[in-house]
Amino acid sequence: MSDAAEKERFLKALSEFDATKEVNTEIDEILEFVATTGRNCFPWDLLKPALFSKLDAALVKAPLPAQLPEDKLAEYAANRASALGYLSQFSEAPFTLQRLCEILSDKATTSGRKDKLVWSILKLVCISTTIPVTPFPFEDVVGSGEAGTGPNNLLIEEDVPLPVVVETQDLVMANVEEDAGLPITEETQQEEQQQQQQQQQQQQQQQQQQQQQQQ
């Protein structure tokens, strides 16, 4: 469970992050926090450089798959450049931020085949939908009859449930391949179904927590 001290530690780590150096353990913790909670609690101008560096390390600094033929290597290099380019263009956090952090926090995934990794990342950043900054979990409800303030200094009353972003992952991802001209494969469809199930479970958990807090 996050608290005020952890919030300050995370924000300090992001504000002091040096993009010319390797991602440190605190940045890894932040990405894991987003992956686990599904919360976009950080200003995008602070989180973006750290996320970009983590992606850069996974896609650029890692060696190319030697087993791929020349045409596939060229395709991999083009997809890698596109993924980094798409991410750099976001002015706010992408709707797929949680899934991005899940992938980049999974050592087994980031150390696996880079052609598959770059394809997964590319699908997640070929979108235009963004999400706003939300409060930390401990800021949802301060106490009976009291109100807390989130990162945007918005007043949160106990009897007013937090808004839930109701834009299903499958709807967004169904348009990713169409907009980018990417083929929809069986593997892609399976990934989308898994992402949809995870999104639905998270929304249900958030709604249950809100109901319990109001009782």
C-alpha cells in the first residue's frame, strides 16, 4: 500500500532522474507500481523520460536477434524506431500505460526475443488515446466527512466514487492494427483477450473498493 512517504520518494526519484544514465531501482519500483495498481499517479513530463529510457534499454541497447534473416532484422529495426518515435510524441500518458509498465517490468519478457518484444510495444504505442493523472491509492479517501487532494489538487469527497476510465482495452487495441496498417494475427488476438480480461478484473476490483469505502 502506498503512502505519503512513498509518493514523495517516487516523485523525487523521477525529478532527479538522469536520462543519460541507466534506469535505477527506484525507477523500476515506479514502473512496477503502475503495472500493479493500474494508476497513472505521476506527471507525464516526469514519468516519460524514465519510461523512454527503460524502453530504449530494452529495444536499442540489447543485441539484435542473431537468428533472424536480413529482411526480418530490417523490419525489427524499423519497428524499434517507430515504437520509440510514437512514445516520444505523447503529450500525456497513453491509455496503455499499465500494460507498457507490465511488459517493461517483466525481466523474462525483456530478456527474450526482441522481435516479439518490439512488436508488443509497437501495438501499445500506436494509439492516440491518453489518460489523466489520478490520485495515489492512499489519497482516495482521507476519512469520514473529510476530503483529500490528489496530484491535480482536485477535492475528493468520501461519498463521491472515483471516476473509472471505461474505455475497454479491446476497443482501443482493435483499432491499433487498423490505424497502423498492422496485420491481426492469432497471437495478437490472444494477447488482446488477456488484456481485456485483466482490464475488466481491475475495474471490478476498483468498484468493489469504492463500494467498501462508502459503507
